[in-house]
Amino acid sequence: MSNQLEVPAHKPEFWDEASKQLMRRDRILRKIIPAYQSDSLKPPFPPFMTLARAIISQQVSTKAADSIWGRFTGLCGRRPSPAAVLKHDLDTLRSVGLSRRKAEYVSDLAVRFAERKVRPAAWAGMDDEEVIASLCTIRGIGRWTAEMFLIFNLQRPNVLPLDDAGLIKAISLHYFSGEPVSRFEAREVAQAWAPWRTVATWYMWRSLDSGAQSH
């Protein structure tokens, strides 16, 4: 999920300070961050768009997710809205490469937004775990998808998505010489990243860009 659509560059206000602190604390990030300091987490898309993209990206490679998203936006518009999605039946949504289940999830998400059963304005006043609990009541959204929303839409600074294969792969590569890594070991590594675990995670994703891709 590290490479969403292109949008104008604008760093979150905490980004530079977080990067400096992470470089002081962590010898691996001290090497990685300077290579990508001209880039950062981008401004958020609308909530519906972020969640639809996250659902489409579940359990597929970045390349596949990008391809499906490109066809999806070709069908529903460059910035797809709930109303645009609801113009199409499930078979049409499946024609862009969505599984039946994902087509159902995206359609259900559009219904919830259109009927105002989802109220994004309320999330700003919730802590991370409250937002995750709220999002996980929506079909097709589990903890990973909720954490991607916290990172890419709400831009919360201290999210650690331990279910993300790209993050685990990067921690394995940089901290364990490529050996398999448990969630416990990944969490131990990330203790030094708090309260900027979102930023560290983003740089972990970027460190894979020259080779294997993260979500």
C-alpha cells in the first residue's frame, strides 16, 4: 500500500522531526532515511477512496493492485465516489479484476457511505484503536485495512501494521539478515521507533522499492 496514486507533495507536519529522531535512535534507519528524504507520505485521498483502494489491495501484489485500481478508476472515475460505484452491478465491478467478494465489499462500502452509515468526521476525535474498531464493523475491512487507513488517510504518526507483509519483509531483511521474523521480534525492533512508527514503517516500505515491493 506504499504507492498510492500521485498527488502533490506535502509532508505531514510531524514528518521532518520524526525522521530526525528515528535517524538518531536507529542505525538502520540512519542509512535508509537519507536516500528517501525528498519524498514522504502524501496528502490523503477522500475516506471512501482510501478504503476502496485498501480493499482492492488486500492480499495481492502492488503491481496487481495498481493494475486493478487503474481499471477500477477507468470505470468509476479518477476519484471514484460512492455514487459512481453504485451505478455498476457486481458483474461489472468484477470485470475490472475484482473477485466476487471484493466487488461485494466495495459495493457495500459505497452503500454505507451513500446512506451516511459511515461518518468519517467522527474518526478525527477517536484514538487509533477506536478507529480500528469502528472500521472493522464494515464488511471486508479487517485490522490491516484499518491500519492502512490510519496511515494513509488520517496520517496518524504511530501506527505499526504487524500484519503487513512488506513491513515484516523489510524488518527481516534489514535487522535479521533475511531470516524469518515473528510478530514479537518485529514489535521489539519497532519499540525504538515510537512515537513515530508510521514514519519508520513508510521508510521500511520504501527500502524495498529497488527490489521486492511492499503492499
